[in-house]
Amino acid sequence: MAISSESGQMLEDIVLCDTHAHLAFRQFDNDREKILREIEKGSPAFVVEVGIDVENSKKCVEIAESHQNVYASVGIHPHDSGSISGDNYLEAIRTLASSEKVVAIGEIGLDYYRDLSPRDQQRRVFSELLEVAAENDLPVIVHVRDAYEDAIEALRPFSGRSSIVVHSFSGTLGDAKMIAELGFFLGIGCPITYKRNNGLREAVRKAPLDQLLPETDSPFLPPQELRGKRNEPKNVLHVFRMVSELKGLALSDCSTALLDNARGFFRV
Ligand SMILES: [Zn+2]
């Protein structure tokens, strides 16, 4: 049975990838293996499973090491940076990062919206892990919410030194411009389909196509038509569709470009 998109294009021809998912979370306890089997069969072609603290990063590495087409990133989310003690976490992240399936450090960053960790602690952990990434020549997945100014200042010294993606980009047109000018990438998730998100769509329309990475942040941030449901990597199709529309490209051309971006960024 052929499923066609609005443009009449066969969806079987469209190769997807999801550069940001949290399949280790409990929301996937009942069907994680089913979703992982689909990924092993190539749907999506590959997924980056993203860690948020030492324990969760360990799980991400285990999942990646035991499944084809799944890669891991290891890091400490700003929400969790307040609960780490001493420097032991750095050693733990360095050890995990030595796995061949680890393709990035992240997610790390600053979140002044929820402020779940003291800001000075968020900034300290962020800069320490940016250094670990640079030392190990690993790309970085950055989480920023209501902290674009401080995050850009912290990232600026890594321009030309590390590959960096600001995941689930939610900043202004000016933030997007600044990030792109520094040579960093914008991670674009399903919020780009939300009705009120005209500003984000405008930012993506103007951003260089070769600096965009598609993602879902599953189980969070489902696309407009699935709001209230759990998000899954296959829903990254909604991102591909919206980006192709905004860029005035055929879905197949857009998917080739986004896949190339992701493969180049993570070197997979
Ligand atoms: Zn995330």
C-alpha cells in the first residue's frame, strides 16, 4: 500500500532521522523494544538517544550499544546540574564518552525558565562539559531556555572549535541569526508545527538550510495534530514536512539535505 504525502510523493522514499530523543525515559517502558526494532529496520534511519544525567546517560549508552542505528549522547541537563556533587560527574561522563556509540556531549546548557538548579551551578557544569566535548573532539547538544544571552556568551569561544547544536530552538529571530553566524546549528522540533509559532517558522525560513537539524525530543513536544499524546521518533516527519514547506523544497530534497546535515554533524 502506498501512502502519499500532500504533494503526492511516496513516503517510502523519504528517509528520516531524529537527532534528539529520550527513549530511556519511563514513558517508553511498555513499548521501547518495539520502537527500537523499527529504528533498527531504518524507520527512522537513525536516532540520537540523549542523556540528562549520569544514570540516564549510562542507559542511553546501553541502548545505543545494543541497537543498530541508535547512537548516544551523554551529559548533565541544566535541571540536574544542581544535584551533582564534586568533580566525580566529570570522570563519569568522560568514561561514558569513550564508547564508540557516543556521538556527542549533551544535553547540557542553561535553563532560566524553570530555574531548577542555581544559575551559577548551571553555568559551571555547562562550561566544564563544553571543555570535555572540545578535549574529546565531540559535537555538543545544547539546551537553552530563556537564557540565550548567557548561553551564546558561553558558546562563543567554541565557534570554529566544536560542532554545536542548540536543540529545540525557541529563541528570537536575532538569536537564530547569532547562532547561525557563529557556525552553530539550530535543532528544529515539532513545535514548528504549533499554530502560534510564527516567529519560529520565520527564523527557520531565514536560517541556512545546512545549519538545521531535525529532532523530536520524544516523549515531549508532540506535533500539533498529536498534542496531548506522547511524542515518538517517527513523528519527526512533521518537522521534515514543515521545513520543506518553509524552504519551498520537495520533501525528498529536504529530507536528503537534513539527513546529510545530521550525518555530517554527528559523523555517523
Ligand atoms: Zn531533550
